[in-house]
Amino acid sequence: MDPEHFLRLLPEGWRPWEEVAVRAGLSLAQVRALAYALRAAGYPVLLAEERGVGLEPGCPAPQFVLPRLRGRLGRPYRYLGTVSSTQEVLRAWAGVPEGALVVAERQTAGRGRLGRAWLSPPGNLYLSLLLRGPPPHLLPLRVGVALAQAAGCGRLKWPNDLLSPDGRKLGGILIEAERHRLLVGVGVNVAKAPLPTAAALQEFRAVRRVDLLVEFLELLEGWLACPVARVLRTWQELDGTLGKEVRVRTPQGVVEGVAEGLTPEGGLRVRTAQGERVIRVGEVGLPPPEDVVDPQEGEGEAQGGGSGEGEGEGPGAAVEEGQHVAHGGVREAREEKEEE
Ligand code: BTN
């Protein structure tokens, strides 16, 4: 039996070795070998001579996810241990239909927006979802709303960061467009905050990854079909920057002022000393959360919090590579430069 097949037979939590061996129709020695192989591949396998074997509670293995999926998102499903980036795994997964989903336990080369790294230790949620065809208007905002609602805590920061109630980064969204495919990548710090400027969802809510995943897919399916006006209204209800002083890095330079919500096209309105500016591409910085000192500030190296300081410069777009989507649809990269 190959390890992936065996994985699907593993129960949640500790079970005696003998019970698992009987269930799988294998010898104890075979069960041990397969369990060790899965752990070496990065899967969250519990295993101890005296306690037995099983999967970490809340892990998004297919046997716990697939029976709960009610819509079209999440099938076919690939659940992996250690990968470079779920975006790359999905990109290489040829011929799969809309809704195909890749989830991994950890990434060695996770990517964030603006060419940044996305630190991906085990215990968090890393997923890439395939959508086909022209993206629905305001796709990044729709994904952000679904994510914030599934997380059940925190606020959104334009264009699509999920921040904790105290302004640290909980999650992010990276949407990459290929010719007829959109790779929607989502990372959420569930158990571990990889940086001081980041937060973990479990600091605020007892949440299991499997529940977060299933909830997100179900909510996203609804938001993908939702009228634009409702998307904008709900996004603004979840907006963590509304009425706050912001410092936005744009391809044309830094814009400082007070965030005043979104335009119908999904741009960010900022009230500056010279009047209102509408930002279509950029990275919003907020004052840093109190008591948070970021040793990596200024390095622009990996996902940070809401401060925005030290975050990479350059054209920011909510959908990256090849074609860029700001918030309204797919556009050529050069058009993004004509911001405002
Ligand atoms: C951001 O910069 O805020 C976006 C972060 C997106 C990270 C996710 S994790 C799953 C998927 N695979 C990646 O390499 N990146 C995205």
C-alpha cells in the first residue's frame, strides 16, 4: 500500500497500533513503516510506541474534508505534507477542473504578494484553489470577505490582508492568473505566528484547520456568485482601516491620508491634504500595533503585520504575474501602472 492510501485510513487522534493494522489489513511492521514515511513527508502523524498512531486532531486530511464538502469547490482534492508552494503544485496539476484544491502542511518556498516570502511552518493553513474563466468582478475582495468570515475574527486591510483584532497579520491572499486559470492562494496562521508582527488565529479563537477550510470553501462559493454591491458593503463592514491614518506605497510613490473606504471598482479612497486620491494598486501601512517590535522590520523579507513599514516596494496588485487584476478584473500589467 502506498503511504497516501494509508494516510486516508488513519483516524483522528491516537489509536492502538493493532486497531489501525486491522483496519488497514496490514501487519504491525507495515503500519509502522508507513506511519514513519508519512511523518517524514511532512504529514502530522501522531506516533509513539506506547500510545499508537493517528493523525493530529483538526488536520485537513481528505477523509475529514471530502465528506463535508457541499459545493463544487474543493474537488478534486490533494492533501500534501511538505511542498515548495501549493501554488506551484496546483500550477503543475494539469487538466483539473475548476474547484481543484491543493492543501499542504508546510511550504519551503511559500510566496506572498509583491514577491515576498510567505513563511509556512506546520500547524497553519496553506491552500491553492483553481478557478477557471474570467474572474468575477472584485475577486480579491470576495476571497477576503470569505476568509474573514470563515476566520470569525479580525478585520480586512485593503486589498486583501486579514489582520488580527490587534492589527497583526493573520492571513493573506495571492491570486495568480494564467491564461484561463486563476490560482487563488490563501495562507492563514492558525497555530503559529511566524513573525512578531504576525498573529495566530488560535490566540483569539479555538479553531481547527479542517473546520476553517470547509467553512472558507462554502462561504467563498456564495461570495463568488454574490452581487457586487453586497460584496463591497460586506468588505467595508470588515474594513480595519476605515477612518484611520494610512500610508500607502504605490508605484507612483507614497500616499498619506485617511482611508475612506472603497470605490465601486474596488479602489481604496484616501483623503489627503490635497484632496481625495483613489489607489488601485498599492500596499497599505497602518501605525504599528502597540507593544509589537519587529526585528525584521525594514528587511522586507517575509509576511509582516499591519504596519506596512519594511514591506516590499514596487507595483502591488491583488493578482500577480502575467496578468494583473487589481480589483475589477484581469488587466494587462502595464495598465496597472496607470494607477489613479
Ligand atoms: C500575502 O502576501 O499576503 C499573500 C500570502 C499568500 C500565501 C499563500 S500560502 C498558500 C499559497 N501558496 C503560496 O506560495 N502562497 C499562497
